[in-house]
Amino acid sequence: MTPLRSTPLLLVAALLISLSGCRTAGVGDLTRRDPLPKRAELPTAAELLVEHNRNAERVQSLQAKPSINFANRRIRLMGRADGKLALERPRNFKLIMSAGLSDVADIGSNDQEFWIWVKDSPDHAVLYCNYDENGESPLPVGIRPDWIVEALGMRVISESEAANIKVSAGPLPDTLLLTERQRTRQGDTVIKETVLWASSRRVKEHRVYAADAKKTLLTQAIVFEYKDYVSQAGGEDGGVEKVYLPSRFRLDWGPEKLALDVSLNDVKVNVAFSQAFREGQFVEPKIDGVARVNMAERAGVTARASDEQPTSVRETMPAPPPNVRLSEPAPLDVEGSSRRPQDPAALTADLPPSPRARGVEKVVGPQIPTVDEPQPVAVQARRGWRNALAPSVER
């Protein structure tokens, strides 16, 4: 009986020993410090933008017929327009939007200036601005053709600019965020963000914020779809060369409250433009009854040398001939022309009928007669009470 009763106790003791051994082994594993795997380092901005820059450099010119849905909250206008788009490096750009048979907007640029005209806008003018001596816009971020070119993925980002770009994880899976702080000519700071697809390294979105903790969104471009196009210029070896461009994208300008949803049709890449086409397309529109307004002057930006109009020499008109021609001065040889205070006043000019005096009144007018001022009256009192009431007048 005793051996049978002690068997459960031995089993319990063995179980406790085994459990304590496992616990001890577990404690030993927890106290061991194995090195953690390192987090994969993010590529630099220069590495991420290699393919982007290579593709952008391949596109030297572009021509398309976009379909545009627009919304202008500033004037409470929405609608659809057909467009004509043409651009050529470095600054030739033209986007004409038309509804029906009339144009409703004209945005463009050339080597000297850029401009924008929107029908029925509160400005009622063609807004233009000259580039400065560095080839940059003197205005803060706003509606500019170079922003549309950047939304199309055609702006090449230099190595010096890429060195100032910070790379971090993007807001969505498979995205990377490129952040850059830029200083405008006016001394303001803006924050520029570019969202890339990590797998394809193509641009998904551009955003520009004011330096107020990103509370104010100035401009935004969102790419919805890309397509591959064949370059009409061909490759370097004479073969077929393809480039990719956004086929549908959206542009938003916050301060102007303008949004454009653009779909590109009939796209032609690297088409050769004639000089006659350039001179007819990439020029500021001339619209009857519409004035020109310099955006730099309106914004209070000091114009630099390149902003000023070419100087010209202007000659002032000569002074008109005088109505009176005087001869050389000569003495009148008039004696007694001066008059003492006690002499009576002359009613006419005291000039003798001398030949030299003839024609004087025609020049200076007739002499104005004058009279002497009367002498002051002196009142003297006399003695006596009767004579006090009868004052005497002495002159």
C-alpha cells in the first residue's frame, strides 16, 4: 500500500522539477541579447530621381488636344472645355481652352515672359510677368506654366536640388515622400512635397505648402494614370524610343480657387515645330478691349533690369515761340519822369511823344494811374471848456 501511495507524490515532484527546469531555460532565453535586424536604409533623392530625370530629358517638345473639366470657385463657374496644348523646351508653352467657338482661357510663356488670361475673371485683363535675370519668376508660387510642365513630369531636378531633398516613408503603402524647403525671391519659405511610387519611382503627387505648419496648400498636382508614347524623333541609334507621361492629371491652385482635370488626347512627343509655328503660338494674346496688367507690379515686387522694358531715347519738344518779342533794352531819355509826393497824380502815362516811347503800351500795357495817400489828421485840444468841443484840424 505504501509504494502505491507514494507513486503519485513522486510523479508530482518530477512534474514540478521539469516545470522549474523549463522556466529556468525560458528565463535564460529572455536574458540573452541577440542583435536586432537593421532597418533597410531609404535611397537618396538623387537615386530615386535617376529614372525620372532620364525620362524627362527625352521629351523636348509636346503637342496634344486635352479635354479639361474646370471649376473656378472664385467666380462660381464650372464646365468643360477643349484644349490645344503645345510646349517646347526651354520655356515655350501654350494652353488654349475653348468652349464652343470662343476661347475661355489662354496660359503661356516664352523666353521673356509668361501670361494668363481667363474670360470673365475679376481681373478683366491679360496678366503677364517678365522673367528676372536668372530666368526665374519674381512672383511667389501661383498659376505658372512651369507648374503644368512639372505636373507632366518634364522638369529635370538637378543634383544640387536633390541634395537638399529629404526622403521619408510615404503616406500610403508603396510610396515615398520627398520634402524640400525652398525660399522664394520675396524671402518667404515654402514646403514642397513630392510623392513617389516606391516600386515604379514615378511621381504620384506634387504639393506646395506655405511655411505655416502646412496649413495652407498653395498648389497641388495629382497624377491618376500614365501612358507610354513613342517619340517621333526616334532613339539615339535610330530605333524606336518610348517615354511615359501622365495621360490624366489634376491641377489645383489654392489662392486662385481654380482646379483643372486634364485628360491628354492625340499626344505627339518630340514633334518638330517650324519657326512660323513658334512665332504664331508662343506669344501673348492680343484681345480687343482687354488691358495688360503686370503681375509683378501689382504684387509690389521691385522690377529688376530684365523686367524693365527696353530703354529708348526721347527728345523733348522745343519751347513754343513767345507771343511778345522785346528788343534790346535802351534808356528812354525822359527827364522829370520821377514825381515828388506833393506833385499831383498823373492820369495818363507821363511819357513824351518820343519815337522811342512808341509801342511801349502794346508791350507792357498802359500805366495805371496812382494818387497820393492823404496825410493823417492831427487833432489838438485847446484850452477852455468852450474850445474843447471845437477841435482844430492841422495838416
